[in-house]
Amino acid sequence: MHHGEAVILFASAGITFAISAAAVDEIRNTSGLEPLRAGHLGPKFSKFKYTLERDGRTYFVVDANEHFHALPTRHTRLLVLRASPTAILVDGIDRMTEIASLHALPRAFAGDERNWYRGLAVLKDSVVPVVNADAFLSRAECTILKAAVEKMGAAKGVVAG
Amino acid sequence: MTRKIEGGQSFVLFPLGKKRFALPANVVTELARPDRLQPFPHTTRMLAGVLLRRGRIVPVCDVAPVLVGAAAPPRKFFLIANRTFGSSREWTAIPVTGECELATAELLPVTGKLPRYVTGLLSLKQEIVEVLDLELLSGAEAEA
């Protein structure tokens, strides 16, 4: 049980989610994204749609709808995470608020959601899933994507040369 | 309404469309009025979302598609049952299509070929009711 945690409420696929404010470095618009073709790496990589160059660092941009296996919606905002080279494409930002407590995900939920969420928060009469920021990009996915981007960069260099 | 048959066990009978099923009464907590179902993404079969009930977050397990098919009529109430996960128990809301009934009857062994989650049969006045094991029912669907 955590007390008084600041969270950012965001929407994706028509659902409101919360993410720890401490996990987010910046909220920005969707300009400056470079398409990333990672589908050939396997179906798990289809959610990585773009890269973002920011302060000399490459961020892998995750489509939140695909991450949550939801139908597509229009994204207008990007949540750039603090602890990993990950940015999340979302429909929009609702507001920042504080959650009094984090409830464990009921045990009946037995699928991927056990990794997607840290738990559930109750805001007034609504139940809001609190996302696990580390679940958007695993270490293994990060390693594979970095290698793929380097390879693509090298190939571009050969063509340009 | 309560039916009584000498020497029997208690069951809660619940309707799903034209058919009724039963759960042992000791796993049923209450029958709840319609409440706001709150869905969010997940990959667990049969789960439809959660309810907020008396400050508790209750997962909603819609068993109708498995038991009576996709054409099940709209569910009007929630039967709150206890599910066991290892040493802990957790409420689960099961959407049902009408009022429930408490019945006391002899649990008869399963005859014929029925799914594993049917643990017995109740022979009532004009119907045979299948008694379900929620854990096996969830497992059966997960294996499907």
C-alpha cells in the first residue's frame, strides 16, 4: 500500500489510466517522431511505431493501444519516461492527481495485465488501472531494438556512402 | 424462494437465459443489483471488468458465453461468489439474467458426458440443474 502518490491520468483507447508522475520526464506533442519498422522483429515489436531523438538519446515510442491490445484511437500526446528510453503515445492527458492507495490487481486477472499494471486506484467512483512504466519496454526488447536501429543506421550509411 | 428436500445441501440457483445453473450456497456472498461495470484492457478470458462494491474492487466474470453461448440475454444482476486462490479468497461477480433462488437438494452424480466444471446435478420439480465449480469453469475456459 502506497500513500499519497502523485499520478498523471491519461487516456488511451477510451480508458483512463494512471502513471506515476515520478516515472514521467516530459509530456509533449507528437512532433519529431521518426517511423520505426520493427514488425519484422516479431509480433511483440509491432507496438514500437517510432523513435524520438531527444537530448542526444534515442527513445523507442510505444503505441499504448497496441501495448494494451486495444483498438486504435487518435494519439495527441507523448509521455517520455524518465528511467528508460521509452516514450508512450496516448490519446491525451487528463490531469495530475494524487492517489490515496494502490489496490492489488484481483487474482482473477491472470494474463498479461499482471505485468501491465502495478495495481488499481479508486478515484471517486471510478477504478483506474495504474500502469507499470517498466512494462512498456523490457530490457530484452530494448537490447534488440537498439541493435536493429544501429543496423538500420549502418545500412543507411552504406547507401549514403 | 427456498426449496427444501430432506438431507440435502444448499445451492443458489441462477438463470442464464432459459437455463438455470447452481453454485454451492457456501461460495455465494450475495445477489447484487446492477452496478457500473468498469472495463479496462486485460487478456484474461471471461473477465469483463470490475465493480466497485462497498469499497471493494470486485472482478466481473461473465460465464454466460461459455455456459449458454453468445446469444445469452442481457445480464441484470450480479451474483457475488467467493473464489479461492491458493490460501486466499476473493469476491467475483457473476452477471446473471434474473432473480436467484436458494434451494436445498441432494447433489446427484454427473451422468453422461458433461464438462469437467459440472460437479453434480440437482433434480428439481421440472428441471435438472447443473452444479458448477467456478475454479474448474475458469480453468476450462483458459484451456480452450
